[in-house]
Amino acid sequence: MATTHEQIDEMLAADLHDELTATERVEFHAHLVECAECRQAFQEGKNMNRILNEIMADKRADAGFEQRMVSRFRDRVPKRAGLIGLVTDLLRVRAVQLTAAAAILLALAQMGRMITGESASPKLRDEDSATMLENASGVDKAGATRDAGVFAKTDDRLKALSPVTQNAPPPSPPLDAVTSTVPKPRTEMVAGLTKTKKSEFKDEKAPASAAETTAETPAEPSASPSSVGPTANRKLIRNATAELEVASFDDSIQKVTAFASEEKGYVATTSSEKQENGKLRGEIVVKVLPDNLDRFLGKLRGIGDLKNQALTTEDVTKAYFDTESRLKNARLMEQRLIEILKTKSKDVADLLEVEKELGRVREQIETMQGELKFMDSQVAFATVTITLAEKNMNIPAAFLLKEKAQLSLYATEVEKTYNEIKALASPKVQITNAQIDRDNTGRVSARLSLLLAPEESEAVIARIKGMARVENFQVQTDRVSQGGDGLGENAKTERDKVELNITLSRDEQEIALQQTSLRIQTPEVNDKAKQLRAIAEQQNGRIRSSSFSRDTNGREYANVSLRVPMKNYNALIQSLNGLGNVENVSVRRDDRPDSQVDEANAPADVSIQVYSQGNIVSEETGIWATLRRTIGQGAAALMWSVRMIGVAVAFLAPWALIIGAVGWVARRVSRARTARKQAADQEAGRS
Amino acid sequence: MDSSEHAIYRAAIQGDRDAFEIVIRSVSRNLFAIAYGILQNREEAEDVVQDTLVKAWKSRWRVRDSDKLPAWLSSVARHRARDLARKRRPEPLPEAFEADEVVEFESAGQKADLDGEVRSALAQLPELHRVALTLRYFEELDYGTIEKTLGLTNGALRGILGRALGLMRKRLKPALASTG
């Protein structure tokens, strides 16, 4: 056995390992009997097998090996707890990885869209969709007229669009009925009949339905007047509009009528209305022969000031001839139907159907004739729409004097004054609005609106002025003309009720006319401050605020601010000199030339600092100050840098994350690839 | 492979630790045999098995066909063992010399040293042959299982083992003859 002999190693090993099949074993042992060399090999092999078994026996893994492996595995790979474990485990599943990648891509795309401001879903342009709809319905319509049984289901939209389908009999027997009456070989199957019939109908009705659509086109110009001249076979509708300003509306209408008849035209409509100012304004529509249109417009300019003029021309040639040819087709159809009616009348139902169809076609014909006629009329005459307005030469019939007064007052006690004003109410003094406001800082202000009878107004205003100090008073008088066609100089003037708006606020809120600040140096701050109060009292002043403080160096400060009437100001300043050494006087005066100021009573603010001598050293020098400043600046710099780091992180972190994620995915992919490649290499190397 | 095994492999890949521990119990001996076959050192082999299991757990998502999990584990173990062998014995030549020396020396010597001869003959076998032999003699697995474990194609093992035994037999011929 040559093969066994050649493969002795293999067979030998398999035999020793009990992996030979029965036949192989028989063959192998038979060969051993025959071949001494192989017998020798067999002997050696058996020996080696025994030795290997002995050697390996004490090297193989011990009994506790598996348990050891498991427990060490447990030690080295602690169970991940809760959500993190779940998420990481999930992320290992390929489907989840793919989904996550897709989600991230989508999110990025969305973000990009948001940044560039595109809308998320591509917008279908309205016109487009409308057109598509139109087309669809067009197809549908054609189908409807062609197909049996569809007569019944013309939708409302189609009805509105087409007079043809509109008039189609709602409950319809299948077209087959008609079909069967058509002159065709009777032997043909019904289906075949239907088919041929359909194709016939197609010829005639498709244009018919098209006619319906074009019917709309000529209908449009009817809205805006037009005229067409027979310009070398072109069907042109000419429209013109003109706006004119004229002295007299009626005269102008006469002139326009005259011009129109000169140019072989006529006045179609006129309309006019009287406006608020008594002027007339109106519109005339004139029809003239198109050829004379330009001349007519030229003449029109003569009757007044032309304010604007527009000339439009619309070419309806195509629509016109389309309709015309459709009309021809429809007439042919009519003829044929009549023939059918005459010759092939058999079944009553068929007859009815043909009759209906005939009615429909005739209706169509009429519609188209109407369209053509309309277009002809539009083309035959040009339409000129003239707007005439009378010039403004209006003289009022009467004048009304409207007085509006604004009064701002300062009162020591706002509420009291407010009530006093309210008490003035009488038939001649109407209070239309009164409100008092108190804000959260305790400031009070009030507003009142009054309507005063003209004869009483001056007296009332004077009284109110006497109640408090006037900050501001303004009167505005409007002369309002009334009526249109006036009497000129003779127009009488009437006084209307006087509207008076009052604002009341506490005088403390008033800005002082003059503001003074000064310092007084004295050893006894407290005493002098008391004296100061006494002086203020004498001069009719009011203390608005005062404070006293003593600092760590023993220096004392008293700050007093007070308000006196201007008339007492000088006396006050004089008496201050007696208190001590007056220094740092500064005065600011607000001059308000535009308002009527009661100078003597206007307030003047004086703020006084009484202080005792001290060693006044600037706080901003010396080692401590420097140190403090340095630390402060350092802290500010630190805060600033923290902020900058925050900005930088916000700027970079998303990118770092994205790059990291991409890198991670790439690494994973490449690792997987190398692993696969290695495995493949190995396999190849092994085999 | 029956369906329960299949289910366990799948669960292990999807992160079921209990399933993975079952897998550990079923394959770790084989892995040890493989590692030992390459390294010829029990401690190192055990470390390799340990590392293999941990690493395999962490990158188990790379296994697409769950049926091939054992084969994949074997290949991981082989790679690790080979890496380790390369690292610890950067020069395989001296060992070969040594082995030859031993063979020569011992072929003249006593029969008791036959073990050593066999071992060094083993060491000179190609790695795959050595691994196959170890698997066979350690675990007495049938050829089919060994082929599956090592990712070999059907029937290839017979040739490999035959060649391995043949090579060893020829190398040890004098000794074996005398023992016979």
C-alpha cells in the first residue's frame, strides 16, 4: 500500500490517537504486517506516545485551574455598577454604535442648518405646488370627461373652473351607453368599443377642456377696461389710466365727454363723491377707438394738471385664436352628435345620453362664443379710466378755537392741593381725569385733566395757579376750520372748551434754581451744626437732610443740606460766615429762560459740611494703600484670567470632544482591521 | 455545537458575565494547553490565560460570529503567549543550540534522560505543531475539537500532528530504538 507507506507519519499519529476510521485502521495494520520499515516506525511512535503522555501528564493544568481562572477574572474585572455599566455595555453593541454615530451626524447637520439659518425641511414653493395641483386637476378633468362614470364625480373645484363639467349630468350611466350608439361594427366587443370611443372623445373634449382654462384668461382683462386695435391681425387690449387735478369737476366731465366723441368714443361710466373738504372727486371711464387713444390722452392733458398716467397693452392673440379653433371643434362635435341622434337612435337611454352630451357641447359653444365676443369688444375699444380731483381751493365756513393748557405745579402738600383743585368741579369746570400716584419711595404726584367752559377758563386757571407754585404753564391754541365751501374772511370763530392738564408734584422734587456747596471748618462741629439749623429756620429754609459722623482720627463731620427761597439765599450765606471759616464755595445755577419762574420763591439748595480740623492725609498713599491696591489688582487679574479660561474652554471643548470621538472610532476600526488581517495571515500561514 | 452553547457564547459577547464565566470554565484548560505549548512554562502559561480572559472580556465586542468565540479566545491566547515568548527569549538561537547539545549529549547517555530529549525535541517543533501536540496530550481532545479550537480547516490536524510526531520520531530515533 503505497499511500499508507507514504503517509506513515500521519497514519501512525492518527492510529495512536485513535482517530483512524475502521477501514483505515485495517489498511494501516495490514501495511504494517507487510512493511518492516513502517513496523519499526510504529514501534518508535508508540514509545514516543507513551513518553509524551508521561511528560505531559504532570504539566497539564491542575484540578483547581478553572476555579482559579474564574476568581481571578472576577478580581481583575470588577462588575461595573448601574448606569455606566449599562451604557458601556450598550455602546459595545454594533447597532447602538451605528445609531449613535448617525444621531451625532444628524445633530451636527441640524446645528449647521440652524447656524446658516436654513429652514429644516426644504420648502415647497407655494406657486409650484399650486401649479402642480392645477396640472393634476387638469389631467383629472381630461380623464373625467373621457372616462365613463366620472361625470358623476367632478369635484367642486372643477365645477367652478369649467362650465362643461359643471353641467354634466350628475348621475351618469356608463359611457358605454353612448359608445354603443357610435357607428362602429357591432361585432366588436364592448370593451373595444369603449376604447375607440374614448379615443374619439379625447379629440373633441380635450380641446374643450382646454378652452375652459383659457376662458379664464380673457375674462381677466374684463376687470380692467381695455381696448384693442386691429393692429395687423394682432388682438391687443389697450388700457390707460390718468389722474388729473382740475378746477371744477363738472366742467371737466363735459370736456372729457366732448373729447371722447371727437375721437369716436363714448363715456362709459362716471362716478363722483364729495369729500370732507367739500371738493368733488370722481372717476370717468371712456371708451375710444384704439387708434385714437394717444390723441385722446393728449387732449386730456389740457383740462387740468396731469398727476399720473399709465398705458398698458395686453396681447390676447393666442388665447383668441385658441378659443376660436376650439369653438370650431366643438361645432363639429355638435354636428356629429346631431347626426347620431338622427340616424342611430335605437335605445331610449342611449338617446338621452346623446342628448345630454349635445347639450353640454352646445353650452361649451355658447361659452366660447361669449368669450370671443367679449375679447372682440375689449379689442375694439381702448378703455381710459380717468380720475378727476378738484384742486384744493377750499374756504372754511367757520373756525373753532381749541385751547389746550399745560400746567405744572409744585406744592408742599400735594394731596391737599389736589383736593382743592378737585373741589373746583362745577358744570363749567369738568374734571375728566384725576389721579394721584405715590411711588415706593414715598414721592407723591398727581395729575388732573379738566375741561373748562371758555368764558370761565381764565379765571379758573388763575385760581389754580394761586394754589401752588407754578413751575411751567403753556397754552396752545389751534384754529380748526370747519366745513368746506367757506365764507372766507367772514367765517366766524368759536371758542371750544379749554382743555387743562395739571401735574402736581411735591416741591422737593423741584430742581433747585441754584445749588451751592461749601465747607465750614470749626473746632466745635456739633454746636455749629445746631446754630446752622437755627439760621436756616430764620431764613425760612427747610433742612432736607443732615448727618453727623466722627472718624477714627477724631475728626467730626456734619453734613447739612437745606433749601431756602431764592429771596433769602443771600441772607443765609451772610449769616454762615459767622459760624466759622467758610471755604470751597461752589455755586451752580440752572437758568430756565423758557419757563415762567417765580424767581423770588424758587428754591435754592445749599449743602454745607461742617468739619473739625484733622490731619487730612490722602488714603491713597502709603505702604498699606499700595499693598491693598496691588492685591486688589491681582485679584481682578485672576478673576479675569478665570473668565478667559472659561471662554477658551467653551470655545475648544466641543471640538476636542468631536476630535476625540472621531479618533476613538478610527482607532477601534483600525484595530479591528489589523486583528482580522492577522487572523487571516495566520490562517494562510497555517494552511 | 448545540444551541445552548451558542446561546451562552452570544450572551457572553453581549456582556453577560455569568455566561462568560461558563465560557472561562469550558475553555481555560485548552487555553492553558495552547499557552504552555508555546511557552513551555506553567506559570507563564497561567498568566497568559489570565490576561487573555481579561483582555477578551474587554474587547469581546470584536467577535462578530459568536460561534467562533472559542477559536477567537485561542487566537488571543496564542498571540499573547507568542508576544511573551518573544519578549522573554529575544534570542531563540541559544536555546536551540542548547537543545541540540542536550540531544547529542544525552543520546550518548542514559535512558532516564529520554524525557529531556523529548522535551527539547518538542521545543524545536514549529509553534503550531507544538500547540497541537500539547492540546492533544494535555486534554486528550479529539481532532475535531482541536481543529475548532485552533481555527483549523477540516482534516488539517491529522497532517500537522503526523508531521510533528514524525519530526520528533526522527530526531529521537536512536533513543527510541533503544528503549523499544
